Amino acid sequence: MKTKKTFIPIVTLCAALFLTACTGKGAATTEKPQDSQTEASTEATGDSSTTLDDLYQQENQIFADHEDVWNKVFGMMNKSTADPSGNYADFLASTVESNKDAFTKDELNTLTTDIETIRKIEEQIAEIEKKDTTSESADANDNSGSTSPFRNFSGQDYDGNTVDESLFSGNAVTVINFWFTGCKPCVAELSKLNELNDAIKSMGGEVIGINTETFDGNETAIKEAAAVLESQGAKYRNLSIDASSDAGKYASDIMAFPTTILVDRNGNIVGDPMLGGIDNQDNYDTLMKQIQSVIDADSANK
């Protein structure tokens, strides 16, 4: 499994997102030996994945070393400046430049130095991913109709109840909010998300939370997340999913938290992700317009 890239303001989540990648090699021997070319390809893929893991960890260590100032940056991120295909350092530099008056001289010096280090790491990552993309292109030809990561969805709520893709088919729109317990902007918007959930229920909508620290049924993380939700009066459903699932892999591509997306009745992602908390009224209003648009389209298709 190819490890995906996630950028977050603390290092504690890295293990949950990056170190979940594994290969399912069984102990039993097969009747036919593996083709040597396939064997070499598998080893090469494993090597590049290991290298990527190391590079991702280097980046997240930078964020952890200067956690306070980077937390300020992550809270300022604007999705309109994000280019998923670009160098992540450019995105960070743009965010810092747009808000430079919010930082002290020492903080700006720290951020500038860190960003240049990240830029060099990103260049290495891009080179490896370019090679991996080329090697995987043949397999992609058989899957030209890319499927949503929320098809064949499965998970459990914090009470242990199983949830599947019928979650989406039962709603005109499902709002999925990705968060983690140590993310201050994430926690700050929980009560507003609960308000949103109450507001869209009568419209055929629902808010769902996915705390990325609760992947793979992590009981300790689930208890911590549940306690935070309770403290904020958030009663909407939160789910634990498998890190190796398509939805789990999707979460591993998220660049900043909190991130909120809309999913239609067929499990398709609609529109662009929203970065930042909806406790910001502009973000809330924008999200509500997007929700109404999905609901209107759902009604028109009936």
C-alpha cells in the first residue's frame, strides 16, 4: 500500500496515519514461486514507501519542533491558496506571507528556515512519487472510472454500532468533518458542527465526524474523543474507520485540519474540501450554500 502524505501541527498523529501501511505477507508457502520481475517490483515499491515515510516524518518533526508557531499557521490556512499538485512549501509560504503581521520577527525567521527545509524535502518526495506514478499507470488503466473512497464504506460509531455505505444513501447530503483531539481549531468548531447537524436534519442532511486518531478502533483514542465531544455538547455521530480502507487512505491525503467535505447520496464527494473551522461565520455560510446546492440537486434527480 502506498503511504499517503498528511501534514498536521503535532507529531502524535503521524503514527496513526503513516505507520499503518503494511503488506499482508502470509506465512504459508504457495505452490508456485513468485515471478522474479514481480518480486523486484514489490521490493522497489516497499523501498520507495519506506523512503517516503522517512521524508514525511522529517517534515512532521519540523512542525513538532516549532509547534506553537506552526499551530498559528495551520489555523490561518485558506483552501483558495492550496495547489494539491504543487510544492507544499509554496502553500505554507503563501499562508505565512498573507498573515505575516501576525508573527514576530523571530517567528518569521523560524518559519522561513523551516519552509526552505520543507521545500527540499518536498522536491525529494515529488521525485519519488513521479516514479511511483509511472510504475502504477498500467494498473490505473483498468480503473479509469475512479471510484469514490466512500463506496463500500464501513466503520463503527463510538457505541460499537456498525455503519456502512447506507449511511450516504439515506441522506441527501452527508457532511464529513475530519479532525483530531489535539487540534485546537478542530475542537473549537465542534459545537458549531452540532448546530449544523441540527439545522440540516430536516433537510435530509447529517453531519458525521471522523477523528483520525481513532482509526482501527483505537479504544483509548475513542474514549478521549468522546470526552471532548461531550464537553463541547456535540452529539452528532462520530465514526472509527480502518486506516487501510479507501476512506482511511483519503484521510491520509488531507493537508490541514479541520477539513470538511460533502458526500452525496451515491457516496460521491461534491465540490472542494473546506479547510478551517466553520465557527468562522463566513465558512459556515459558504458551507450552508454548498449543502443547499447538493440537496437541490438531489431533489431534482428524484
